[in-house]
Amino acid sequence: MPAPDNSGENPYARPKNPNARTKKCANAFWVTSPGQSELRQESLNVPAQDEVLIRTLYSGISRGTESLVFNGRVPESEFSRMRAPFQAGEFPGPVKYGYCSVGRVEEGPEALIDKTVFCLFPHQDHYVVPASAVLEVPSIVPAKRAVLAANMETAINGVWDAEPMLGERVCVLGAGVVGLLVAYLCARIPGVNVHLIDINPERRAVAERLGVTFCAPEQAPDNQDCVIHASGHSAGLRQALELVGGEGRIIEMSWFGEGDVSIPLGGAFHSQRLTLKASQVGQLPPKLRPRWDYQRRLQLALSLLADERLDVLISGESDFDQFPALAPRLFGRSSAELCHRLRYPV
């Protein structure tokens, strides 16, 4: 048995950060119950040597997933799989949820001090995380635009799963942020003919700004090699089955939460030997796993945000302290928001 330590130091304590100052308090957005939210104050630990204290500049609202969380529509079977990296609390609530945070390092390793970084952290004005959990935002990417990094990651994974090839005809159904980013990425592949389809005619201007051909559902071309579905509605998935050609593939990127989805598999699905494949950002495609990890994918996502045209995906901005009052509208079924950005006090 080791001799007792009479030095007064705890041998199991976290190593102290010599640059650390006093303990801070933070304000965080919590979903308290389905459809209800508030800002809560919490104390932060003084950062250890391998941690950073972040002052948030902006966070982005990933409306598709966060609306399911806000409205209490995460299925119990998915409680574990749908946890955000730094989530606090449990579904359906109270829960602190989110993953699009951009901030400035105030304390931590010298190499990171005053750097602008991205972190998969919920909506909160200050926070402490391991230094390994943040990535520096490239100097050519404005902090305001970097809130799109998590959505770009999802889009990258969707394109990897779809595997569009030179000369293919591809339709993307659903012009939310992820659908727009998927279409944007596919359109950059030489020879790929991309159509973005949505019921909202106002999405045409956004698509054209990104260099993507837009059309209404009734104008959508058929006999497609690949259809990527990201509308979040069963009607969109049904149309995906109608648009794809023989031996074609449908990539399902929507997450329906607790909703039931009815699709007609008794028609051409079997006779044309169609493939329906799920894409989910929580897993890398199997063939990439020997060489890629989540950090490398996130670095790629941040680098792809250098294009200033992507600013068109930010459809609104408000102060962080207004979030609880705005949340019912932002997460309502009638919301037409793309990415809503929250700005934090300087």
C-alpha cells in the first residue's frame, strides 16, 4: 500500500492550466419539455492544461434535427444514438442540445489562444472542452459562415454515400440547408447533371446563387441515375421512387423522428431493382474508415466553406438571449428558415 501523501495536493486532480483565471458562469439554451425552452445559468470548471475556455461568437441552428428535439419527437429507441457530442440532460427533456458553435479561445494551450475555432457544442455563451474537441477555422472562412460546418459535414457524408459518377443524372429532393449543400457539392463534379427539387418556389433564387438548377416537383426529370432525398417528408421519398431509373439508387438523408412513413414498394421498386440506402452523418462510409476519421471530415467541411456564395444559406440572425422567445416559430412546421444564426455578446 503506498505511503500517504501529506503534501495537501490531490494526486488524482486534473493538471492545472497555468494560464487559467477564475471560474466563470455561462448561459445555455435548454429545451425544458416539448415545445418549451429557457436560458439557464451554470458554472464552468477552470480549464485544465489540456482544455480550452471558449467565448462563443456565433452558433447555428440545425433546424431539421433540432426541431425534432425541441418538439419532443426523438424516438425512445434513438435516445442514445442521437446524443450530441456535448449534450447535457436526456430526451425528451430537459436537454441541452446543439452542435454548430463558433468561438474564440480565451484560455488554453498557447497555440490556441485567441484563435477562432469550431466545436460541436450546444448553444451556450461560454464553455470548457478538451482542446482536441475544437478545430481552428481557416483564415479564409469568416466566423459567421463557419456555423455551417456541421451541415456541410452531413452533406459530405451524403455525397460519399451517393457516389455520383462522371456524367450521371442526379436529383436532390428537398432544398433545406443539407439538400442545398448536397446539390452544391454534386454540381461541382464534372459532367454531373444536377436538379434540385422543392415545393417552395423561393428556393429557386438560393439554388441559382449556388449554381444549381432548380425545379418544382411537377417539372422534375425522370430516369435519374441517383436521387438523394432530403425533404423530411414522405411525399418526397415517394417521388424519389418515381424519378429514379432502372437499377438506380435512392439515398435517404431525412430523419423522420417518431413519424411513420408510407411508401409504395409494390410498384417499380422490385421490377426495376432499385436500391434504397440510408445516409447518416454519425457513421463514416465503411470503405473510408481505414483512412478517414471524424476530425478529417470536419476539416474538409470547414475548408469547403471558403465560397462566399454559401452565405445565402443564412436566412436570419438574432441575439442569443432572444432564442427562447423565437424557438416556437423557428421550430414550427410552417417555418421556412434555412440556417438561423445566433450572435453572442462581445
